[in-house]
Amino acid sequence: MNPTFAKAIAALVPTGMLLFGSTLQFSRRKGLATLFQLIGAACLVAVVIAHVCEALGWFPRMHWGPGA
């Protein structure tokens, strides 16, 4: 297994939990602070998904991943 892929999957678990918790908190209290927390958690998940794509080499034209 690719070590970058293993690290990305390991990072996906806590960021996914953070996104889930932020979504729950925003659904209960619709404030500006909880909205910013939700946006930040979503951005972190997007970064982790980008690392997963990089590890799998899904975007070779962007020169990501092992074949770069």
C-alpha cells in the first residue's frame, strides 16, 4: 500500500468526524461561528480528498502523485 494513501485515509477519519460534528452543531445552532466551523471542516475534508486523489494518481495531467 502506498504510504501517502495510508496517511490520507488515516486523516480522512478524524476530518470526517469533524465534518459530521460540525454539521450536527450547525443544525442545532444556526450561528455565524458554527457556519464558519462547518465551512472550515468542509475545506479540511476537501484537502484530504485531494491527498487521496494524489496518492491514487487520478489526475495525471495535473502532475499529481507518483508519476509526476
